Amino acid sequence: MTIPRERTDAVLVADGPDGVGATPAAPPVDPVRRPPRPTRQKVAKVSWRLALRRDGALYAMALLPLLFLLVFRYLPMVGNVIAFRRFRPGGSIFGEEWVGLRYVRMFIEDPTFWHVFANTVILGGLTLLVCFPLPIILALLLNEVRTKWFKGAIQSISYLPHFLSVVIVAGMVMQLTSLQGTVNQIVEGFGGEAIPFLQRPEWFRAIYVGSEAWQTVGWGTILYLAALTTVDSSLYEAARIDGANRWRQTWHVTLPGIRPTMITLLILNIGLFLNVGFEKVLLLYTPLTYSTADVISTYLYRVGLVSNNLSYAAAIGLFQAVIGLVMVLSANFISRRVVGASLW
């Protein structure tokens, strides 16, 4: 005989073997609520922990270079305050008294500074005009070479001067251009007279730019050769099908393919436009060649360290840094608007 069950709101889950003793289920509950979403701070914290756990060795390797930049690049910026304060040796490193724009007006009214500034612009412009396209040309030429051993030999010979110190390069230049040097021996062999190249102001810029190109062209080629490997080979096949010769393939496929690398290096070189190599100029120039060889960096060395006028030198250095920053920002803006590629 089956015992009737009362109607209740509870739901019977299962009966016993004889139909008696059914256990009521739990009453219906509210719909399941979604757990609260983690905040952005928690997500960022978790992602940082995962990144540190996964790439901790890489972050550890980057710590020392970052520390170097902090100590030798960013902390010295605090010293720019002496451009507006009078600095006396033995006193406070931040200057003794506030003088405002006194040192700025000094170099603005100094004709020697503007002569040095003009020399820097000319020498920097010649260096950029010659040394920037040469690695691109050499990389394009090496890219067409199919003999591996010949290509490797040219690469090794071209970028070997990069590993020579500036002192060695300057010594080689002095030996080659001296009165008894190789260059003058060739000149005399053709019936000419020996020329004191490093004592003639009109020869200094050619000597500097030539030595700079010889030392840097091979190393810059490596970057462009690496960029050439990223160009899609199917584009060359499509260009050949359309009847393009090697020159048109280079102009319409190769150069657009490495354009981001070219733009990046151009912007970086423009940022160093006014920082013409201090070491090489200091080693090669003489008082006889000041009219064409003296640049801002060597002028700062003589004014700041030799003459011990550090506040005046700091004002000039700050002006040089501001000009470099404006040039980098302008070049990046123009490149982004005109070409569509930029550094940031």
C-alpha cells in the first residue's frame, strides 16, 4: 500500500526501496551570482608577477644598463641648474648664488660661440649627408652578391674599423696625412708637392668626414642587411612577372621594405647632429685649424675644464641639448606625417 505524500514546495529527490523515506531536496536557491571582476590593479599585479617569473633572467640582465643610464645620464641632469647659478670651485655643487639668464646672454652675445656653432652645423651636416646613405648603398650591393665567401670577406673588412678605438684611428690619420705619409708620397709620385693636411683649415672637414665614413660604414651595413632579410621574396617575384628590372625592384620593393629601419636610424642620427665626435676632433685639430675644426664640444672642453668656467659651459651644453631635442621631435613629427613611419 502506497502512502500518499503531502504536496509541499520541497522537491523529492528519490524514494527508498519501498517507496517510503523520500528525502526532500533543498529549497530552490537564487540564481548563481557572477563573481566580481578583478580590478585593473589586481590584473596588473598578477601580470607583472607572471612576467617576472617567466622572464626574470632578462629583467636581471637589463637592470645593470638601466642603472648605468640612471647614474650617468639622468642624475647629471640635476647639474644643469648651475647654468643659472654662479658656480665656484670648492663650493656647493649646485652653485652659490642665482644669476638667472646671465650666462645665456653671455654665449648669445659671444661671436666666438656662433662661429663654433656654425662649424658644428657644417661638420654635422656633412657627416650626416655622407655617412648615412653609404651603409644603405653598401648593403644593397652586398645583397646582390651570390658568392658567400666574397660577401663575408667584404663584410669583415668593412666593419673591422668599427672595433678600433678613436685614438688608433686618429693616429692612423695623422700618419697617413703627415708630410712624409702615404698620401703625400702618392702626391709627390704624381709630381705634386707635399701638403700639410692637418695644418690647413680647408682640409680638416674632408679628413674628418672621410675617416668617419671609413670607420662607421661597415657597422651600419649590418643593420640594413638584417632589415633586407625581412623583405617578402614574393614581392620580387611579382615585380619580375610585371617586367621590373633589378633597379626597379630595388626602388619599388627593397627600399620601401627597409624604410622603417632607415627612418629610425635617420631620426637617431639627427638627434646626434650637434654632438659631432668630440674625441676625434680633439685629437686631430690644432690651433691652426680652429677656424673650421672647432665645434661646440671642444669649445665646451676649453671653456669649462681648461678655463674653469663651468657655469658658462653648462649654459651652452643645455642650449645644445634643447636644440637636439627639438630636432628629434621635429624629425619624428615630419616623418610620421609625410612617410608614415616614425620612431614613436
